[in-house]
Amino acid sequence: MGEMIKMVVVLTVLSIISGGGLSWLKDFTEPKIENQVMNLVKGPAIRAMLKEAENDPVEDRFKIKDGEEERTVFVGVFGGNADTVVLESEAAGFADKVGMVVAINMADETLRGMAVTTHKETPGLGANAKSDPSFAAQFVGKPAKAPIQVSKDGGSISALSGATITSRAVCVGVTKAIEKYKDLKPQLEEQIKAMGK
């Protein structure tokens, strides 16, 4: 019986040490991972999409509470006004989730751009959602009011050849970003005002 208690105590101590070590490792690496993702994945897409911005939208970012979730919002300054916000979004594609960033001009409530950041779509087909500039260009100037859809579904976005599912996923992701923008608009305006932009 004494051996059993000894074993339970040892296992408990080892579990506490392991759990604490893993928790520390997560806390230590999380900011580094976020920084790498920002610099190598999201940052280049956002900077390319807002290349005419007078600021660095990746540097001018803030976090905002969305219920239980915390969202990162990027801000673009054009003509001296911080009038563009970039929100992250995702939707189920053909192979897996398609991640994207969506820029919305708050002044005229139109899309300033969209860029796919992560995906596992088929090379040469769905993967073109990230690499084909003419696909992304279709979103620029669209009103941020109604759902965005491919032409097969009654919308104005021409689907990528052989990749309708991926094209629909991008449209769903953009629409989700628009809905999130509408929900968060008062908070976004407040936060941008507080930034002095």
C-alpha cells in the first residue's frame, strides 16, 4: 500500500512539473510564433493589399474584444485619415480552411482589398486564390453591405477555373469579415480615435 501511495505522489509531482513546463513553454513561444506569422504570412499580404497607405498597417494594429474572442485589427491611413481596417477571416475550402485578410474602407463602406493568407487547396486550381492577382482584384470596390458571391450563385465574382469551391469559400470568408465589421464598427471607430489616427 505504501508503494502505491509513493507512486501516486511521484506521478502527481511529475505531472505538475510537466504541466508547468509546458505552460511556460507556451507562454514563452506564443509571442514569437505570432511575430513570425505576422512578418512572414499576414504582414506581406496586408502591406501588398494596402501598398498606397501612408503608414505601416501591420505596425498600426490593435486588439479588440469580440465576445469571448480577441481580434487583431490592422489600420490603414489614406489621405491623412485612418479610414481603412483590415480584419482576418476564414471559411471552409475544398481541402481545409482558407484564411484571408479583408480590407474595408470605413469612409465609403467598400472593400479596399482581399488577400488569401493560408490554405491547403489544390496547386494550380484552388491555390490560385492566393497567387492570382486578377481573382483578388475582383473584390476591390465592392460594397461592404451585401453578401459577396460567385457569379454561379448570383454574385459578381468570377470563380477560379476548376476551383468553384475555393472561390465560394473566399466569398464566404469576405462576407464573414463584412458582418464582423458591421458588428464591431462602433468599437473600431472608438479605438482608431483613441490611437489618434
